Amino acid sequence: MLPGGQRKDGRAARRAGLWVGLLLCLPGMGRAEFQFRYDAEERIWTLSNGVLEAVFQHTPAQTFEFRSLSDLRTKDTWAPPDNIASSPIRLQVDGTLWDARTQWRLAAQTSRAIARGGYRQTIVLRDLLATGQVTLELELFENQPALRYRVRFRNLRPATARVTLADMLPWSFAELEKTYRVFRVNQWVRGGIWGNFEPLTTTLNPAGGTVSVNSGAHGQHCGWLALRDDADRGLFAGWEFDGRATAAVRHTRWQGHLQLAATIQQLSRPLGPNQDFQVPAAFLGLYHGDWDEAGYRTQRFAEAAIAKPIPDQNFPYVIWDSWRYQFDLDEETLRRNTEIAARIGVELFVVDLGWAERIGDWRADRGKFPSGMRALSDYVHSLGMKFGLHFALAEADPDSAVLRANPDWTSSETYHYFDALSLCLSHQPVRQWLVQETVRMIDEYNLDWILQDGENMVKRCTKTSHSHDPGDSNYSNAVDGLNAVILEVQRQRPRVLWENCEDGGNMMTFNMVRNYVTSIAADDSGPMTTRQAIYGVTYPFSTRYADRYMPDHELDYYKTRSYMFGGPWIFMNRLTEMRPEDVELAIAEVKLYKQLRRRIREGRVYHLSARPADNRVDSLQSYHEATDTAIIFVTRPQATGNYRMVRPRGLQRERNYSVRFQESGRTYTLTGEQLMTDGVRVDLPAMWTTEIVYIEPLQPGP
């Protein structure tokens, strides 16, 4: 029986090619060859974009199962073990597990083109007793070796049900008697004390060894992982959820089993009759190579399919931020800094914490800004810069007007952000007020940019007096709270750009990537701490999601170039106190950054050295595939030795390249083979020095 009750004779189906659904190659999609096919007799979906192929089946036993995921270029295939069924559906409702063993009726299935060069397969399944319905969406994008998916559950019972488990990575694979390593990256945790984007590699014990990833706001790790076997066949995965989740990879050889999971912590979501629950979207991709390759494939997929679009070709911006003045700022001081910032080449001027009457009262302090914040905004705009404000949207001072009027709007747990109390954003009145306040602030001050800050953006709240369920704090404060507020403000004021900050880079998720144009990495740190952060964060995330805050006002090349690689470059100097020679150096370095930023933004990151440390030279490369050019930042802190041999990567072996140096002025020619095998000598004549190496082809490519 086909959807809609139509019957089709098996022999006639074979004569028709057995395919029901979509089979197309889209000329308007460039090289993409989307083939979304449904075999009605075998009840098999085969989805391909010419790079990746994913196969699923509604089996004769009425279960819905994952069959295989294949890289059509490398011929690598990942499939479940013969003895264990796998499905992209795994959630628990009222004690019933809906997964690879659940029996379903196919209610509907459709395919259609979606935005950003993608195609979506939608499959609607109902259990045999018609107590629940699952809508599964499977997406592929042009030239991307990754499958994006989401599951929506509808309660068809006449009574309220409760979702207590939702798995964003419910995949099982045959382990093929291989050795597996798992790779993950810390977030910026507790001011960097417990984590500064350290890459972590663990070899799985085949006797049931497990590696965990604790992600989300206030979590330990970024919301991403990669694994590969001893032949460098690899998987990467990311999940689009800002709340806290626990992911895991487990290797069990006696079962022939490699299992992935990523479950939402403390989930307890009530669903009334015909209400839906949305499992956050996730993606699973294939690669063949090292961890740099896993990161590159992840980043290209995220930029193509889910990331907030690049605002303009000048992004990432040069920014000035007022935090070096902390709360000791005023209109006159900022105006003087504005004039110097414009001279240096700053493109965005941000007034940090301390501008408002108090946290939660988001109106300019009239004592500090007698002319009003709009006057400063207009002056900044008159100098050709954008204007932004710091905004701790989920915090409020105990003496703020909003909390004096609504003392119950706080979450049951507070996080002590500059003595403020935390607001519960999933409480409907808080959400409504906050959207109105944010839109008013944007309009009143003519904002171009919001620096979102706070301590733990996804609050814990168990209050029974709030509109959310007291047992569902994590999911509701992420989805119904933080995400809902940001998305509604962005819907109403789409031109305003948002920067993610959770007292540093402590909400590094792929839902963050969807909502923000950039994110802080290490917060207000020195050159070494910053380079360490950029080293780690540029595995899972594109360089634009690694902005850096430079606090120093006495500058040299070691300092400026420690902050140059990544997303927006943010000066926090007291510009009025800088020496003339420092201002001139800043002008020259900003000019250089603007020449390099687009190539770095679009480039592929290669981590050429170990993680930066005081006793060794560190090297980080960006390779721009379209122009076959490379830029390498080489930095010597307290390491010994006056030079290093650096081996670039990604070049064409038979091609001749010009190699030149920013500081030494040397220029010579080598082949790609020589550069990648023998390396290039980089002179670093003293401690606290740096060099930039440029590698460019001598003749244009075909």
C-alpha cells in the first residue's frame, strides 16, 4: 500500500524502474546531483547529493532503520552491525522508547528543494496503535559530505504525555575490528581555569570504552566530536542545541558495535494532545584524513548549511570595545576614543558593560551620558563606524525596575554576574518583556551590533510559579527561552548583528552558529592564552567564530599578531593613553589585517604545530583553495632557537610557489613538494617575535 492508499503491482513497479518520489540533477545547483529516490516495493529511501549517499528502510517488520552512509568519493561506507538495528529516531515518552524496534505505518513522504542549495526528504510515521507520530526530516546540501536531520514527535493520545529522553545522535555502526580514536575540544570554562579550548584525543578501549562530551551553556566541551579508525576513515558530528547535553561514543568489540548518542540533560517535557516536541537538529558527516580534515569538513558544511550568513565582504570587522575602562566610562571619554578608533581603522565601536543605569535597566546612565546614548551613536556613525552595545539580556540587578516590579521573574538558580540575579527566559512574561526591551533599545540607540553576555545563558529554574514546567528547565530555557528571544528580535530587526559571549566562549554549539555572526573565544586574555584558544576553537568552528579581545595598549608585533588570526579583531585599549608610536603601529597592523581577513575567513585551517606553549614555537596556517595561496603565522614566545622549519600543507606538489616573509623581506621559489616535505625556514631572531609567511603560485591555475 502506497501513501494515499494507492496500490501498485510489483511487476509494473519494476517496469517503471521501482522509483517513486524524486530523481533529479539540478543544473542551477552547480555540480550538485541530487537524487532522492523511494523504492516503493522495498520501501527504501536512497538520498544522494553526488558526494554523500544515505539509505533508510521501512522494513518488512514495520520498523524504520538506517542502512548506510557512504562517501561517494572515497568509497568509505558506514553501516550498522548485522545484529544491531539503528535508527535516527530515539526518544522516550511516558516510559515507552520510540526507536529502531518500534513498528510504524508510513503516513506520508515528500521531497523538496530548500534554501542554501539543499534538498529535504520528509517522512511521516505513526505507530501501529496511533498513539504517536514522528516526522523525520533528512537534508543534504550541495557538495557537502554530511547529513542534517531532525525528529519531531506528536502526541496522539487524548491525555498529556511526557518526553523524558531525546537522542540527537542515535547511530550505531559496525566496528569492523578497527581501533578508534575520538577527538573533542574544551570550551572556555570558568574563565579559562577549567578549559581553554584544549583539543582532547582518546583511543577507545574496545572492551566497552566510552568517551563523553558534555556540551552546551556552562558545559565542559564544544558541541561537536570526530572519530576515526586506524585507516583514517572518519565521522564527525555536531548538534544544534544550546542547553546542556551529554554525548558519548562507545566501542564494544564483542558486539561488533560502535555506538553514538547525544541526549538532552534533565529532559521532562509535557505534551498535551496533538502537541509536538522538536528534537534539536544535528548533523553527521564523513571524512577521510586527520583531525584538520574533520574540522575542515565540519566548517564547510556549517557555513554552507546552517551558519548565520556573512554580513558583508568586510567581515570580520576591526572592533573597539570599552571594557578596559570597565565601569569608569562616560560620554566625553568615549568620544575621544571614537576619534582615535576611526583614525586607526576601526569599523565597529562597542560600548561594553557599564553604560546602562544598571543591569536590567537598559537605558543609558544620564550621569555618564548627559547627551544621551543616541547622540554618541550618531557621532560614531558620522565617523563611518558601526555602533554596538553590551547586553546581558538574561541578568538583572536586584534594584532594577524590572525586578522591583516583578521579583518572581528570576530563575531559581542565579549565577552572580556582577551581582545581578538571573532571569528565567522561558517564563512567558519575561520573554515578552525582553523582546520589547531589546527592540526598543535597538531603535532608540540605532544599534548595528549586540554583544550578548552573561553567565550561563541557559538558566536552571524549577519554580512552579512560572509558565514552563518546573522539571523541564534545561530544554525550555534553551529553546523556549534564549533561542525564542533572539529569533524573535532578529525577525523584527534583522539588520542587527549578534556576537555570542557567555562570560567567554562557553556556549560553543552549532545552534550558536545559527544565531550569531561570531563568538568570543578566550575572554580579555594575553597573547598566549588567546593563541591557545584560537588553536583549539578552529578545529570545529570556522575562523570567524573565534574573535579575540586585545587588552594591551603598549603594542608590538608579538602582541598584535597574536590576535590577528581568526574572526573580528577587538581592541580593548584605552586609545587616549596610547603612545604615538603605538597608534601608528595599530594603523599599520589594522591595514595588514584587512588585507588578510577575507583569505583567512575563507581559508582552510591547518594546525602545523602542537598547541601553543611558552617553551615552543607555534604555527597556524590558512590555505585558500580558490587561489591556491597560504598564509602562515609563526610565533616564538620563550622558546630557544632562532629559526624553525615549518612545513605548510594543502599545496599542489608539482607547482612552483613564491615564498615571502612579512618581516625579513626574503623571497624565494620552491615547489609544493619541497615546501611540504622539506619545509620553509622561518627566522625568529629573538624571543617574543613573530613572522607571517606568504605562499603564492608563480602562475595562475587552470
